Amino acid sequence: QVQLVESGGGLVQPGGSLRLSCAASGSIFSINSMGWYRQAPGKQRELVAISSGTSTNYADSVKGRFTISRDNAKNTVYLQMNSLKPEDTAVYYCNARLVQGGRYYWGQGTQVSVSS
């Protein structure tokens, strides 16, 4: 019913930048929140950044380096990642919730690798 399609992942050197995009499609009338999570090997999935209502929230580890933004007309969320570090290496998952308290939808995940 709702699908999230991610793009923008890849390999980047430390200090570099990437911009992730996630477009939601399907039976969408509104979106309450969209965000990004990541999961590194052997680690649990963690919140990276979320845009909910008029608020944004970031994990402490990415504050000042990552910026989440939304294009509501396109049902798309972006994650601008600057000053990337090797510890940012993970599979990044897009997430969306259509209504407050509703179910979450997930993208398939996109690999971000930060290495020299």
C-alpha cells in the first residue's frame, strides 16, 4: 500500500558528503513523520534523524553534521550527511508514518560506507 524508495547511498571517503533521498508512494494522503534509521553490523538499529510535524530530532552522534529535510509535495525526505566518519558506516533505512500513532513503513535500506 505504501512503499518507500531510497537512493543516494554509496561509498565515500571520511570527511565527505552524501545525500540520501527517500520517496514515499502509494496510498498517501498525508505524512506525519519521516525519518532515517541506521544499523551497523553487530549493532541495533538506531534513530539518526526524524522530521515529525514541525520538529526535527537528531541522534547526538550526528548533530551538526547531518540535516534532515522534507519535500512534502513529493512525499520525500532527505538526509544530507556531511563530515562523514567511518563510524557512520551502516545500512540506512527510511521510515515514514502517515498519521500520529499509526504504523511505520520502512524502506529496504541503503548501504552507506565511509572508508578511505
